[in-house]
Amino acid sequence: MWKPKPEEEAKTCLVYIDESGQSVSTYFILGALIIPYQYADKFDADILAARADTGVPSHKGDEYKVLKWEKVSRTNLQAYKNTVDAVFKFKKKHTMSLLTDMEINCLAVNTSDRPLHVIGKGDRETAYEIEMYTLLGVCVAKRFSDKIFDVCIDGKFFRKHLVELQAISNHGAHLHHHRVQWPFRKFRTGKPKWSLPLQVVDIFIGALHYKLNGHYDAPNASAAKKELHDYIWKTLDLRDPLIVLPRRTKRLMDWMHRPGPKDYKTHPFQNDAYED
């Protein structure tokens, strides 16, 4: 099993990927939480500490107690807000260099204009892998052009799919002039009950999915989910989810849309946003 060499640790990032809304919603969201390898243990410790005194236990037996978007309620809302705070304050708390990046990169696919069964030529899993390639080989590789990656995907793929996805992601990184040869060094699957970062990325992409698909504005919308969405947007100083900022913009959470600019708003200063 691959592990970075000592001289590679400083430029290695852990990438945690989850999806939201693949089957029933207009917008299908893929999200990747990128954490510097050297800070992984501190990240886990901070997420666990955020649950203290909230009434939400950190563990369920030998596994982590799972917090995810679909489980947001009035009784556990404070634990979610504390988790958002822990992520937002992480870089400052640990005095991370401005050159040390930690981000949540998202891909929002409008399946009305880009149906998964069409993109995958009848196979939704193939379409899923194509969009995953865009997230990794294009979005992440461009944002982190000098890093190497250990990728953990919320367990949906067999080993065969992981090998193929790793190969095409490295090919995409090469096409987009990544500075490291074969930057995607390791692909594996995980589950939220064993991975706190997978829980975190689920919460953030869940909020984006909730707004883009109109659930936030529905008459029967969950008051707790609306409050958490608003808390995330205010804390991270985010904008309209239909606006895409230039690629160079530094944000803790950012996204691109598929298909391209014809169906989303452009930022007034946008001149180099991701292209479809």
C-alpha cells in the first residue's frame, strides 16, 4: 500500500470525496475535501472536539458516530455548527502557511441538461466516473498543481473501478500541465463511520445540494437544515450557488458547474473560470 516518502509528506494531500443527489435531484453534487497529509490527525482531533458538550457522542461502539446532512435536526444542530466552525478555523488555529491549502472543491452537474444516462451511454456508473474525472483530473489537479494525492472515496467503487479512475485522473492532470508526474498515487474507498473527513464533506455538499435543488425554498423545508445552510454560507462568506468565481480565487469552499456557462451566472470579475 502506497505511503508518501518522508521527503514527499509536505506536498501530499488527502482527498475525501462524497456525492449528493445522484439519483433523484436536478443537481448532482460531487465534493472533495482536501487536507494536507501532515495535518490529518489534527483535523480528526478538532472534529471530535467540536462535538463535546453538544449531546452528540463522538463514537458509537468502535466506530465514529455519523453526522451527515440528511440527519440534521433541531436536537443535533449545535454539533453541526461546531463542526463547521472547526473546519473554518482549522488553518488559523494550527498556524498553517498561506501556501498550505485546505479546501472543499465541488462539481455541480445539472442533470436536466447533462443527463447521467446519456453521458454514460446508458450506464449511470460510467457517467459518475466521467464527472469524478472532471472533479479530480481538472478541478483538484488545477487548484493543487504541485501536490500529490491520496484519494478516499465514500465506498461506491469496486477495486477495478478505482484502478481505472486513478489512471484517467492522472491522465487528466497530465493534460492540464500538473507539475508532478502521476500525482494521484493512491485510491481507496472508505465509509463515514470510519472517516471523519467523509462526514465533513457530506455536510458541506449537502448544504449546496439543498439550495441548488430548491429544497431550501420549499414550503416544507426543514428549519434546522435551512439554519445550518445559512450558518455555513455566512461563516464561509459564500455567495449565490449559481455564481462561479475565477479559478484563482482563494476560498475554503468553491464549485464549478456542468454543463458550462450558458445556465449559470458569471461573477462580474470572472474571466478565467473553469471551462466545461
